[in-house]
Amino acid sequence: MDHLLSPSILTANFANLQKDIEMLNQSEADWMHVDVMDGVFVPNISFGFAVIKSIKQLAQKPLDVHLMIIDPDRYLEDFKNAGAAIITVHLEACTHLNRTIQKIKELGCKAGVAINPHTPVALLEDIIEEVDLVLIMSVNPGFGAQKFISNTYKKIKNLKTLSELRNPNLYIEIDGGVDQNNAALLINAGANVLVAGNAVFSASSPGSAISKLKHLEKALS
Ligand code: DX5
Ligand code: ZN
């Protein structure tokens, strides 16, 4: 399948989110990536349910909600009610990950698991068949516009091998420092969903930055 693009609204203009959501609606973006941070799991706080509900009212694309919060089970239903189509939790934040994933699926959402840069893909072996999506963090979570960690390529290849054997429809999503320079390499390594915050919202034309990140054929050949 062609790869998907999920622009992260973390770098959007919070004084005028409507404008940026409408830009995403008109763009070639596939999903909208919504980063939730609790100030405990990561050293930053982003936004909560009221903001996500407001985004949902305007968004014409699925909300891809990335929870960087401890003990996410407490809030899964609230995120579903706020408008999440995909809910991704961190492996490092879940004591009973299998239970959390089942709960997300029971709510009718697609279920994802995210791993930090230091967490090996091998730790996914006993959950890979249960999830719809694996998010590989290519920066340490907490902030937009950080430098891409190149160890990610090896992890994508390992995950691609695992998914071919055990879950061929898996979404392999890469989050952090994705830009024009590495996007094609990430897709070549096996990724099929790219998150991009800074590369989209800091561009002079976010719509054409999205278009370039969607059409990588030249770079791939
Ligand atoms: C980081 C977030 C990312 C971030 C990506 O903690 O999970 O989604 O917003 O932003 P860029 O593309 O700017 O690295
Ligand atoms: Zn994210």
C-alpha cells in the first residue's frame, strides 16, 4: 500500500487551530496526529479532552491519538468519546499491555503500541498479533522539532520482518524528526505511516510540504 501521512498538530498554531485543521482537511494528509502529554511520562504537557473534542468537530480525517501518559487505561473511554479513531499507548507506560490493547479494541478504535528509542522491537514479540499499529519513536518523546535518531532504521527493518511473519497488515508508524531528507529512507526500510510536525507546520507552505512527503517516488528510485 502507499504510505500514509499523519501531520502532528503539536506544532500547529494553538491560537488558531481551526485554520490549521482546515488546511489539513484540504491537504493530502491521511490522518491527524494528536500528541497527548501528561508531564509525568514525558517532561511536557500538551492538551486534553476539550481541545481534542474541538479538533474532532472540525476534522474530516481520522484522529490518530498518541498517548504519552502513564496508566492510560483510566482515560481510554474519554479519548474514544473525544473522537479518537486510533489510540496508541506506550509500552513503557503499561503494566498490563495486553489488557489495555483489548480495551482499546473493545471501544471500537484501532489499537497501537509505541516504543521509545531505547526500547527494542523484540519486546513486541508477544503483543504484535494483537495490535493494528506500532509507533516507533525516532526522538525521545516530549517535544516537536527534535533531531531524528538514526538507530530507527534498524528498528524499522526488525519490525518489518516481525510483521511479515506475524501481522502483515500492521501499520508501522514513525514519529519524530521526519522530514524530506529521511522520509523515503524510512519508507524503504519498511515504514508505512509517517508523522511530521515541524516539517509540515514550519514550512512556508504546509500544504505543499504535505504533498512532498506523500509523493516520494523520485527519492525512492
Ligand atoms: C514527540 C511527538 C511527535 C512530535 C513530532 O513527542 O510524539 O509526534 O510532535 O514532531 P516533529 O515532526 O516536529 O519531530
Ligand atoms: Zn506523536
